[in-house]
Amino acid sequence: MSAHDPIFAAAGIPPALEDTVARLARVGAQLARMIARGGLEHDLGGAVGTNTGGDAQKALDVIADEAFMEALKDSPVRDYASEEQDSVVTLNGEGSLALAIDPLDGSSNIDVNVSIGTIFSIYPVGDTAEASFLRPTTDQLAAGYIIYGPQCCMMVTFGKGTLKYVLDPEDGLFHLVNDKVQVPLKSSEYAINASNYRHWPRPIRAYIDDCVAGAEGPHARNFNMRWIASLVAETHRILTRGGIFLYPGDDRKGYERGRLRMLYECAPIAMLVTQAGGQATDGADAILGQSVPDLHARTPFVFGSAEKVARVAAYHDLPDHETSALFGNRGLFRS
Ligand SMILES: O=P(O)(O)OC[C@H]1O[C@](O)(COP(=O)(O)O)[C@@H](O)[C@@H]1O
Ligand SMILES: [Mg+2]
Ligand SMILES: [Mg+2]
């Protein structure tokens, strides 16, 4: 994909947006190559420090952050908000766009050769650097991710559907392979970190209890579970074959609002999934109806096939005695 990719031109993407996403794609292609060569020259999974969110930073977190910043210096991006930066960094003072980024998502998987990624979200600039980001998530102009897996892909939306590109390692360019990605309606897979079961709120426990009960429970059918611990990889699976992802708030200290960040994780994934016909909520309410309260604010996050996400919201409307009972009358939710 070049800065003037004919596919983008045909889709009527404004040049500033097109230029910015093309630069992100170029850095993504370089990172894909570096990751494939991890351990030959660099120890990409080595610990280097701690970020604002208190997460341990790996070498690749910092390398990726610096590579994106460098590539965007003379681009249309004025404001750069990153998981790895405490506050907003000014890139091009004349720029018209604001970019929020998780430069390297799934850091715990770097050294075990499991898929990792980059998540990005683009807004028009606001009156101040902070105002560019602390605003309704529906103001996003574009959102996407790059997944570094057995195959390197980019999923992106400009607000008119979700597009899928595959990186061809032969020419180093991303090629469009699907211009109408759709989350399949039916799936029997759910993804949640079940080791936190005892900490979850009751509606989430009840929903998962019912999935685990399978054919003998209210859903009257069996489910399968996945947990990759890379949000991009979970999203990629759900955009490809459906299902549901949950990272709820829980009663561990610091996890009251879950683990995932609204600005550079949940809002962009919510836009991508919604544009592909799925849904994304905080368990009860749509993420795209909400505002970003703080650069690094967390939010409970549930997304995937529309019907499943709606069902989780319905569990939040049940009276306490229903969610605490084993199955109760939840057979009404049969599917
Ligand atoms: O280790 P946990 O609590 O299951 O959390 C896994 C989640 O944390 C994340 O790795 C957080 O992202 P970062 O790696 O960018 O901090 C998500 O990709 C993933 O969904
Ligand atoms: Mg992340
Ligand atoms: Mg990260």
C-alpha cells in the first residue's frame, strides 16, 4: 500500500487520512519483519521499564512506539497519544489529525511467538492536545489494527465498512482482500480470562456459567473457549468466525473498570466491530455512545456477534436473585 493507494482513492478517503494510514502500514510492515527476526539481533521481549498504566514495558513496546512517532513526524498528525507516553506528544504543529495508538498490543506474548499487534484510532484535532482525545468515541474518523501473526494483516475502517488487507512479504505491501468484513452471526466460541471468575460481577458469572453448562444449561448447546491474551488476535478471530470477547471490571484492586483502555484499545476495536455488523459494549452500554474521560482510562469491554453481546447486556438487567441462582429462569435466553 502506498501513500496514494488507488483502493483508498476509490473509497473517497481524504488525503490526510490516507497518508496517515499508509504511514502506519509501512511501519507495521517493518515491525512484522523485525518480529519475524526476533532474537537474531534484538531481544524484543526483554523488560525495559514501566508505563503510565503500571504495565511492564518490553523492548518491543518502546521500539514500536518510537518507530510510529518517527514515521509520523512530518505527517498530518498533530497530536499523538500512546499507551507508552504519559501525555499527548505534539508531532506536526500544522497537522489536522490526532492519532491514539497502542503501539504493541499483547506484550505478554512477545517472547512466546504468539500473535501480537498494533491498534490505532484517528480523530480530527480538537482545540487543545487533550481535547483531541477526551471526546465522544463516535468522533473517530478511522480505526484499525495490524496483526503480527503467521500472516500480517491490517483491518481498517473509515466509517464505511471494515476492510481487510494482507501483507505480501514478497513485495512488502498490504493488499486489499476483503472490502466488506462481516462478523458472522452464529458462533459457539467465547473468550474470557476465566482465572478471574471469582472476581467477576454476578451477571458476567451467570453468563459464563450458562456457557460452561453447555447442552445441559439454559443455552441448550455446547460452547468452546479461547483466551489468547492479545486483544488484536481475539478481535481477528471474532471478525473472521464470530463469537464473543469479555474483559469485565472485577473486584481486584485496579481492575474495577477492567484492564483495557478506552482510547487506544476499546474505542477503535468497537468501531471496527460495529462497522462489521457486530456490537461492542461495556457489558451494558455501547462503547460508541461514550466519551473518553482520560487518556489512559480503562473500561469493561464486551464485543463480538451482535446477538451475543446483546444477551450479556440483558443479563445485566436481570434481578439479583436471577443471576445468583444456578440457571434460574435464564432458559428464556435459550440460543
Ligand atoms: O493478562 P490478562 O489480564 O488476561 O490481559 C490480557 C489483555 O491485556 C492486553 O495484553 C493489554 O494490552 P497491552 O499488551 O497493550 O498492555 C490485551 O491485549 C489482552 O486482551
Ligand atoms: Mg493493548
Ligand atoms: Mg500495548
